[in-house]
Amino acid sequence: MLRIVLALAFLAAAVNSTNVKQCKDKPFPLSVRVADCDEPPCTVYKGTTAIMEVHFLGTSNNIRNITATTTAKVFGMNLPYELPDEVSNVCTNLMYGAMCPIDKGEDVTYQFNFYVEPSFPEITADVTVTLVDAEAEVITCFICSCKLRKGTTAAQEEYLLDWRDNQTEQEA
């Protein structure tokens, strides 16, 4: 009976997950779910927060600190992106009541909220997310292709400016 329940839980996680790529020679998460994206490239909007849930297993016992790091591959170059402490600290962003320390084989889910700077160019980039322990040992790693696009608030402002310009032209 327990096997059936576990199989159904993993199936449900797989159905709702986003199809991301594995990092070479690094542990792969059980699943990754990018909000509003089943199949990359995932569209993320500048000036908003992209939300990812990373479901992974502990790789050793008594892991007290886990840090998220990111790089973006743009035009063939891997560019590191410094995350704020409140995002990069995985232990403070674990879901469903989980907390550090975690042990080997323990499955936990990290909510990764990635703010997309308004100054980023509108491009497609392969974003690598890596979770490491205090000894810089990789716990899990994945790559997700993301299309950066102008946010909805910027589009609304642009529309309002165009509308005002048209109104001025009609009055003249």
C-alpha cells in the first residue's frame, strides 16, 4: 500500500513539473515547477518575480546550510547572477514545514523566487540553478531556458503614453 501511495505522489509531482535540463555530472532534482510554464523556454517578465519550486533530496546527513546560486548563459557566456541573501538561503525558503538540517534521502521543496530586473535585456537565456551545502558540494542542479520579456506594467505605461500622444495630436 505504501508503494502505491509513493508512486502516486511521484506521478503527481511529475505531471505538474516543468521540463528542465540536467546539469552535467550533478544530482538532478526530483522535479522543478516554474509557475505558468510546462515546457521551456519559460516566459518571465521584467520587473516581476519568477517563482520556481525545486523538489530535491538531501545528499548527506545533517545538512545545516544550503545556498542557491545562479548563472545565465547569454550569447555563449556564463554570467553569474548574485542572489539576495533572503533568496539564496534555501533553508529559510523550504516549503511544507521542512527545515534544516536535512538528511540524506530526505525530500524537501525549496521555493525559489527570482526577481527579474527591469534593466535586463529582452533575450532568451539558459538559467542554471545550483544548490550547494556549506562545503560547496552540489546537492542538486538544473538548467531552465527563460525568455525575458517586457513586464505588463511597462506595457501599460507604454500604452498610456501612446494614448496621450494620440489625444494631443487629435486636439491640435
